[in-house]
Amino acid sequence: MEMLAIDGGEPVRTRPFPKRHLFGDEERRVVVELFERAAESGDAIGYGGPEEAAYEREFADFLGGGFADLVNSGTAALYAAVGALELEPAGEVVVPPITDPGGVMPVALLNQVPVVADAAPGTFNAGAAEIEAVLTPHTRAIVVAHIAGEPADIQPVAELARERGLPLIEDCAQAHGALYRGEPVGRFGEMAVFSTMSGKHHATGPQGGVVFTRDEGLYWRCRQFSDRGKPFNSPATSNVRAGLNLNGNDLAAAVGRVQLRRLPDIIRRRREVAARLKEATDRCEAVRTGWEVADTEGVYWFVRFGVNTDLLRTGKEQFARAVGAEGIPVTPSYRHIPSEAEWFRERRVFPPGDYPWGLPAYRGDRNATFPCPVAVEAAESHFTLSIHENFGDPEITDIAAALKKVEDAYLT
């Protein structure tokens, strides 16, 4: 048996994986044209202009119609969406079991207590049963994330939200163009939020985000809140509420318009890579790509690999590190569980106080903890691999070879 690289053997792959090359000549061209127009006219590049309006229309069209508001980050998008709901303070908002900190912090910053639902078995995403288990009379809204670009089982969640009269926000930061029963994720709740930073499927530059809704009233409330309460679509002559400056801009939108045109091809190629990796693990015994909800089409911001350690002489962490030593840039764990984070455990939202948990009006369980055992199990039984649309035959061949080599070495 070939010696593993982690034990001093020759690695499967020694050359770096290909760069993504997300931005190219077309993005450069539109940016230069925008600067040239600014130089010729004497007008600075601004925000809320024709490029931004066009990007927002095109983004909404990509999702099948509705309204979109370009903001400056995915975190800002969730902040604007929750703010637009105008929830009564000192309530609770259900949040995902595994997500980026920016997928939870805006809830607490808007004086709502984040309540973490566990993951559905075999996934990184919450399901309807897990969400229902943490609903209380104090619940004001639900946030569901589609982590890794794999759709959550969103229809039962949407039905539960409607039954309970709770607004639903879909966090699609990692799921641009993912499909659930043929419908794009982002269309099942009252609002959806996207990150368009440079690591996502399509980008508006280094950072960016979008709020999407099919409800025109919510759209205007979002626009107002994301631009310091300006009286958009209102007869008011001054700012109508307090808010932050979360604006996108025409430069970001110009880049985003090019990226949107490329997005369908990016999605297609990522799906091809993921499908071939699934085929590769179908030939393995102890490692498989992650289970996915039926009748869904993911877009694979990263690929999950589940490891059955009952068949191995080692644990998942060591297995993943051995794969990494073979030249495959895997991440041993994606344990981003909000309730385990220091800021959440120590309630450092408005230091030195403990709001929103300590708000006098809060009537929920101030001592509630959310251990999320299923999410922990999912994180501890999977490792991840970031992929992109420029992976080709050599990369897939090497990934498959490394997985098989490491499995063969550790099988009982």
C-alpha cells in the first residue's frame, strides 16, 4: 500500500489548485468606462444611480421577478431585511444552526434574542421540525440559511411560518441560483438576503449584498432603513426612521451586472464538478459527499464530505488532515455554530450590558442554551472542500485519487 503523505510518502498532488479568476476583462472594461464617464462629466461615481437600478432589476429578474436592494455586505442585507420587518423589540428570532456570524449578529443588534434551531439530520441546515421545536409565544420571525449552496427543506418551513403568522427570511448568501423543486431559493419567504462579496458565486466587488422580496411594501421599508430612513416612496419631507448607511453603489453594480450574466455558466460548471466528486466517492466505502434534500439542485459554495469512522482506524479530523497532506485543500471542520461563539455565550452585543437578553420587556427564557447536538454531529462527521467553476479533469482526478488513497490506508 502506498505510504500516505502525512506519514512521509509522496503526495498525490504537488502543484497548486487553479485560481478562480472571478474578475476579468469585461469587469475591467465596465469599471474603466464608468470612470471615464465620471472624468468627462465631472460628476463623481455615486450610488442609487442608473447602474445600481439596472443591477437591482436584473438581479430580481434572475430570481423570477420582484424587488432588489443592493447594499454593502451580506451582513448588511440581513440587518436591512430584519429592520424592514419592524419587529416589536424584545422578541425572539429563530436563526440557523450553522452559519457565518453575520447571519445572526444583525438579529441581536436589532434587539431581538437569537434562538438557534438545530440542524436536520445529515445536513448543515435547519428543517421545519427543528424550527418548530424552538418556537415560543415570543417568536417574531424565522431566518433559514441554505449553507454550502445546498437548499434547506424550505417548503415545510414556509408552511410552518405561514401557519404561525411569522415572517420568513431566507439567507441565500451561499446559494445564488440554487433550486428547490425547480424554484430558486429566495422566493419561499417574505424576504431573502444574499452576499455578493468576492468569494461568492457572483460578486459586486470585494464586498456587497442584496435584499430580495416580492412584497413592494417591504421593499420600500428596506430601502428606507438601509439609507438612514430616507423617505423613499413617502410624502414625508425628512428621514422617516433611524437607520444606517448600508448603501451599495454604481461601481459595485457595474461589476455585478457583468457577474450576473456569467452566473448561469458558473452554476452549471460548479454542478458538474460536484456531480463528478459524488461519482468519485460512490467508489469509496467510508467517505461520501453530503446528503442533500430530494428534488433540489445545489450550487456548491463548498462540497461536504461525510466520513463513516466506524469503517476506519482513525477519526474524521485525522482523515481530513491526511487528505490535505495529499495536496487537496480541505477544511477539517465547518463548525460555525452561533451558540458556541464567544459573543453569543457572553452576550456581548451592547457591552457592558447584556441586551437584548437583558431587556426588561423580554419575557422569554433568559437562561436558554442551544447545544444543537445534530449540528455538532454534522460538523464533526464532515469535512469540506471549497470548489469553483475552474476545476477541471486534473483537479477532480487528484481529489478522487487522494480520497481513495487515504481511505485505503485507514480502512479497518
